[in-house]
Amino acid sequence: MSQATVELLQKYYEAFNAQDMGTFLSLLTDDVVHDINQGDREVGKDTFAAFMDRMNQNYKETIVDIVVMSNVEGDRAAVEFTVLGEYLATDEGLPEANGQTYKLPAGAFFDIREGKVARVTNYYNLEDWIAQVSA
């Protein structure tokens, strides 16, 4: 495992949890690829920043139980974690929000280039999330 990659991804999730978008975005390449769970692929740091703005308006999430794994070269990694969240505002095409809380197992896959995140592919079970916020 690459210690530098492990530390980069720990910092990535620390910044996410602290809502420190400046630090969070500084850890991405300018041409970062973001594969949205069960959605589209977006490219570019500005596009990722816009996605995070929407997410932060609609959801309050904390990532816990983080386990980071990487290949020896440090250019690929996977992270398993749990999302503890609150659904703050209705997101388009999803159930109505009224402050529901949720707990989801999730994961992400990363490409790392020159010490920054060049691709992130997130995965969680959308049907599980819908069931939790619809209960």
C-alpha cells in the first residue's frame, strides 16, 4: 500500500467531514473525473464543485468507519466507509426531504495522479437510501 495515497484520501474525507470545500477541492486534479452513483460521469474541478454545492444544500453527511486501501504504486485506491446523513432539502427526482436521517454503507474507487485525486467513483445502494428516507 502507498502511505502517500492513504494520507491523501484520509485528508480528502477529513476535509469533506469538516465541510472545508477549499481544502477538499484542492486535493483534486483540474480534470478530475467524477462518476456519480447510478448517474452520469462529470469532468472537471468546477463541475465537481457545483455538484458539492448542491449536495451540501440538500444533505448533511459525515463519513465514518473509513478504511483506505491502495495498490503499491499508489495510483489506484478503494475506500470503504459508512455515511451518516440527514436529508435537508428535496433533491430533484428523489423523495421529499423533511430532515430524515440515514446510515448507508458505501465505497469509492480512486485514480491518483501527481498526488491528487484524478477520478472518484462513488457507490452506495440507492434503493436502501430511498427506503430509509421514505420510512
